[in-house]
Amino acid sequence: MKIAYKSDIHLDFWVKEKNRNKIKDFIKNILFPKTADVLIIAGDLGHDNLQNALFLEEIKKYYGVVLVTFGNHDLYLLDEESLNKYKTSHARLSELKEYIRFIEGVYFLDGDIADVAGMKILGAGGWYDFSYAVRHGISLEVIRGQWEVIMRDAKYIHPKIDPPTFSSFEKEKIRSFIYDADIVFTHVPPLYIKCFDDVLMNSFYTFYGYDLFANNVKYWIFGHCHQAHDFYYDTVRFLSSPLGYPVGRRGEFGIRDLNINLKG
Ligand SMILES: [Fe+2]
């Protein structure tokens, strides 16, 4: 089975209009899709639900099944207009899920398992928990204070979240199904990869998920950090292929894929 994966599309940074043809061009010229049985999108589609839905309709044409979860940007209410329309980030996410429900072959996973030709794929957002900085001796109070200043998550997610609480909530969703999963994908990586040299910054990009790996999981696909990864930790292969923003690029064009034979 061939699995393709991508994350951090940030569509509205690349395509300014809600125009199907422009989105088709973006897919062709930036993502170079090749057919595969499954495409996994590990969060951060973009800031506009309708545009994201058009994108998913178009990219689905290349894949048997498309599985997607949310990233932090998929919760943002950026302006007065979206604040008035949605009131809460949860409402915005519910609308996206509702759009996706009507797109054949595209599934939004929020702590759920999809069975694709006998392969069990678990998808969830996941969330950073500050623990990376705590382990470096920085107090929660200081971390939280910096989070308020540095991260736009503090400003654009409504009502304001408490990252450690949200993270443990997300982690429990993952934990309840992980025993069945062959492949997991989350927006936030469940281990301390180095996304930034700065300890505080890095604690906004990872969570402690080491206690989740002693299961059947063979592959873990993630996003959030705008650098591509492919490495093993223990017996799990960790993969990411973020697109990122057009300016100040750290991500990569194209969509990575790999052949998986779990019985082999
Ligand atoms: Fe993100």
C-alpha cells in the first residue's frame, strides 16, 4: 500500500482567492501530487474553511482516501468577521468537519481510527504541553508568560486555551485507540524533536508522548514543525513533510510517500 503524507499546507498564504482553478494550480505547481492509496494531512490546512474544503475536494482526485486532522491554525479566528461568525474556535472546527462530511473519500480524524484496506490509521490533533521547557528547569509561570507573548495561539484561539490541559485531553484521545493503530498521525510531534534551538520555543512544538510508543504503532506522521523529518525512535518511524509558508521557507514542496507492507 502506498501512503502519501503532507502537513502545514497553510493554503491561504499560497492562494489568496477562494477560486477552484487557482487551488488546482497550487496543487499542481506546489504539491506535485502522485497517486497513492492514502493521503494523510497532519493539520494546518489554512485559515479559511471554505477554501480548505475546495482544496480537499481537488486533492482527493489523486488519492483513494484522504485523511486529515486539525492543526493550531485550523482553530484560529483571525478577525472581527470570523469572531462574529463563529464565536468559538470549536465552532469553526465543527464547520470544517461538516464540510468534509460531504466530500466523498475524505475523512476528518479527531481521535478516531480509519481502516484503510486492513491498515488501522489513527488521527488526532495532539497539542504541545510545555514539558520540554519544564524539563530544562523553566517554571510553568515563565513558560506561560512567554507563550502569551510569542505564540499567536494565545491570541487567535477562542476561548483562550491552557496548553498543558488541552494537550493531556488530546493525548487521552490518542491513548484510547492507540492499541489498535498501525499508523498514527498528529499535528504536533509526540517527542522532543528540535524544531527551534530556543528551549522555550521548542516547548510550543512538542509534547511528551514517549509512553505511547510501546504499542503496535510502526509509523507516526506529524506536522507543526516546518522542517521535514524521517527518523526512527525505538521501533517507530517518524515522518513529516511540511509545506510551510511561502516566505521564510523551511518546509518543502511536493508530497512524500512510501510503500508500506505491515505483514512484511
Ligand atoms: Fe501548526
